[in-house]
Amino acid sequence: MFQPIVPISGLGGWRFLQETYDSQFKAFTQNAHIQRDSDYFRENIGNIETAEELVSDRRLLTVALGAFGLHDDINSSFFIRKILEEGTTSDDALANRFSDPRYAEMSQAFGFGPSEQLKVGEATFARAITDRFKQIEFEIAAGEKSEAMRFALYAEREMGGLAESDMSNDAKWFTLMSEAPLRELFEKAFNLPASFGQIDLDQQLGVFKARAKKEFGSDDLTIFKDPEVVQYLITKYVVREQISLFNASYSPNAIALTLLQGG
């Protein structure tokens, strides 16, 4: 079974992954279990009429959750059913109570909620979900080689959509702060300390915006509509991550041992 190849860490690994992405992704998505799950979803999702039917079919639910990075909820069928059934049109709907936006995104995508249009039978629906499923499965597999590569791929996929959303700028920042991969990437790119997440959220927002203004000349997240700005951000992240790994491997004790061995 093909697994993503990341031969080195840091910027070199990221450049390699970018250059070989299309061929690696194609090989990865030809893995038997990816093909089987995707084919099953495309063939059967159009027959689903209720959230209960969806969560009752574990194979369908695997792809549905996987497409939104919610694999860990596979055994929480009652919870997912409520997320889907309540939809997102009401402010107090369950999906809207979470800072993690993925639950609302999934609920909206399927359209099981009140006053929502069921989308599972639409011509492009199954393809859109299975495409997302394959992307995220690839990211997870790449993350087994290097977590930094997973976060970089995630940012490359998600930052443009966040930048183009119709939320206020502060709401976009809070969304970013609630998504662990993006938060980790920004914290590392901005060289923020490990204790940063312990301060007040409004203070965190202020720091993020100040650092963004310093690095990019603006704290308006719409700048990330530009893929070149996204790549600049990712480059800063992978370089700082590489430096952190280097520093961790060369602790004072390790340096002393190296000097003794050299002597």
C-alpha cells in the first residue's frame, strides 16, 4: 500500500512534497481501502434520506466524517446524528455551539436540518465529499511521516476558504484559533511561546493580529486569498519547525557529549 514519501524534514521536505504531490496523491488514492470506501459512498449516498440512516451505515459515516477531519467521532453516532438533524439555521443548533467550525461545515454540507435542502442527491455532492475525504486521508498519512507536513497541507487547503468567507475579520481569527492545525502553524510561524495559549483569548487575538501586521503588513486575513502569501506563511512555519527540532536534538547535554566524543 502506497504511503506518502517525505524524505527529509523542514523546507526541503515541503518543497519535495509540493513537487511530487500530484503523483503521490494519485498513487495514494489508488490504495484499495480508499477506493472501496469512496466507491461505496458514491454508489449509496443518494439513497440516504435521513441523518439516522447515514449514521447507521458505518461505511458511509466513515467517509462523511473523514471528509471533515472528524474521524475520531466515528463511534459517537448519536452525537453526529444530532449535529446533522439540528442543522445550522438556528443559532442554538448543536453544531453552532462548538468553536470548532467543522461540525457546522459538515451539517451544512449534507442539509438534513430544518429549513435546509437535502444535498445528498445532487449531482456533484458525492464527488465533492469523496474528493475531500481523499485529501484529508493523504494529509493524515503524510502526517505519520511528519506532522509539520500535515499542518502545511491543511493550511494550503483551508486558508483560502477562510480568507474568502463573509465573516468579520475578528471572527475569522477566532475560527483560525479554534482549528488546531492552523493555530499550531501560526503560533510557530510567529515564533510564539508554548505558554501562549494560556492567556486570555482577546489578548491572544491582539497578539496574532499584531504579529500578522508585522509579518505581512496587514492583520486582515483576506490577504490569504493570495496563494503566494499562504506559501510564505507555510515557509516560515516549516523553517521554524525545523529549527525547533534541531535545537531540541542539540540540548546542552547532547552538545557536551558530541564534544567529548569528538575529543
